[in-house]
Amino acid sequence: MDTEDLIRDALRARAEQTPPAGHVLAALHRPRKSRKPLFLAVTAATAAAAVAVVATTVGRPSAEAPAAASTTLQTTSTTTTKPTTVAAAPLDPRTLGYSPSWLVDGLTERNRFVDPTGAVQRVWKHSSEQLHTPSLNLLVPKDVAVQEVLRQQIAGAPAADQVTINGSPALVVDPTKMVLPRPGEPETPETPATPDGTPPDARVVFSPEPGHYVELVLSNAPRARADAIRIAESTRPDQTALGAPVSVGGALAHQARVNSRGWHVSTTGEIGGVTYGANLSSFVDDPIGNPSVAPVTVTARGVSAEYLGQLVGYLRVDLRPDLHLLVHGPGPGTASAQELIAAAEALTVDVNATGPWATG
């Protein structure tokens, strides 16, 4: 078996170990350019790390080992010691972990995607909501495995991509330089993406504290590289609670967004071994099912509610004029009104919520 076969086997083994992306990846839209989304980039980097392991352990010439006589020689070196990366360590899954204290003018946080491990991807978009305006994606992984992938990316970065941020090694690249093959296409070396004429982008992988690794992508910014580095330099620890104002069975994973209509949070979790979904929003969700079927008025959580016996079954509870809860059944059958009322009663809901995420 030659080196190429070993590399291919290592990539295949690593891919088979990659866990399902979960709710976070399902919520991500395909980026405007042919670039890797943040979570996808981390998964792809896992395969790259496998290549690095094979490359450093297969076919290493024994002649590289120093001769015994060389131990008696003394040499003087004047090289400067570079900062090195520190082994990855876990982060608290129930806090934001890190937040930037400086942003490009006009950016407002619009989305959060949280997976079951507490990894959080936050998205800032320009307040003008115009095309080709700056946007920022920040990924803060919490488990050691994903952080280790980021650490290896920094450690193995080409010299041209290496920088130092707040005294720690980091890398800065243009994320549009490389694209992955489309699903179903054979794996080939990554190829340059086609320029689309929009402002530049920059991806930074850095260590805000020893043992912790974060990734950000700044898109459509005229000074993308300089501003992305400045954002990374401004990133500080943030112990703000990560939880959403609604939770099913204590589940941590959720999606949150803010737009011109208001704010909206969706999540799923188990109650008594059965999976239910719940949305909490400042506006009424769009109509569901056949509009000719009238909902049935019931009582849930001490207030008037509406049950819709279609599809998987839905229960809408108006907690306040500007706070609306929607609970849906597990499917594939239609959950009864009694079942959904019981599920609604079991939810954890912040009835005083004024936004999709905690602010302090």
C-alpha cells in the first residue's frame, strides 16, 4: 500500500467518523459565493488533518534521526522563537463563549444557530439589507474535537497565511479561493472559485485565549483582511447565557433570527421520550395547512389557544399581544389537542421575553 492509498484511507475513515450536522447546518443557507460555510469548513478541515497525520507518519526516512555522535556537538542559533498553538480545551456549552467588541459600521446581529454541543454560529448583517453589503459569521465551537481541527489549521497554515493576533498564532485567508466539488462529483484537488465582482472576503482562525479556537468570516468588506483581523483582535470572553427563551425538554439546540417582522426562535426536544417542536416569536407564524379548515379554540397555559388538526398537529398560544407560542407534534400522524396542550404546559418559556436571545 503506497502513501496515496494511506492518505485516501485516512480521509475515508475520518469522513465516516464525522457526526451529523444537526439542526445548525440544516438552517444555514448556501452562501452567496461558492465558499464553504463555517461548519462545513471545519468538517473539511478534519479530512485535511487526517492527511497531515499520514504525511508525517508514513515513509519518514530513518536517516532523519540524528547520529549518536552528534550529541557531543554544540551549536549556536540566533533564530527568533515563534508563538505556538496550545492544545484545545472544552468551553462551557451554555454560554456564548466569545464575542467581538468591535464591528464594521452598520452590522447588526440577525441570526444564531446553536447545535446540541453548544457550538454557536452568529451572523451579523448590514442594517441596509442591501445586496453585497458587509456581513460577519462567527463560529465558536465548544467541544475539543472541532477546536482541535481549527488549531491544526493554524499550525499547518502556509507562511503567507500566518499572522499573530494578540500574541497568539492565527491564519487569514480569502475563503473564496477554494471550493469543494458538488455532491456526487468525484473528489478532486480544490480549484479556484470564479470571481463574482463583489467586495473581498476574509476568513480568520484564531485563539482568543490559550486552548480555545474561533473562526470568523467577514464578507463584502472593502478592507476585508484588515477589518477581519481587527474584529478578531477585539474578541473577548463572553459568559452571557446561550439559552433561548423557549426550550423543549431542556434541549440546548435552537435557531433564532431577527428581521423586519420581528424576532423568531425555533427548537425541538423530547418530552416523555416523544419529540416535539416549538416556535416562540413576536409575530404570528404564517398560516399552516388548508386555510379552509378552521382551528378549534382550546385553553393552554392558562390562556386561550387554537388547535389545528392538520398535518402533524399544531397548537398556537398567544401569551401576549406580541408573544406567540406554536407547538407542533412529532408526526407522522396528527397529534391531538390534548397531547399538544400537555406538551405546551411542559415547555420552558420566558413569558417576559423581549428578544430571541439573552442580553446579559
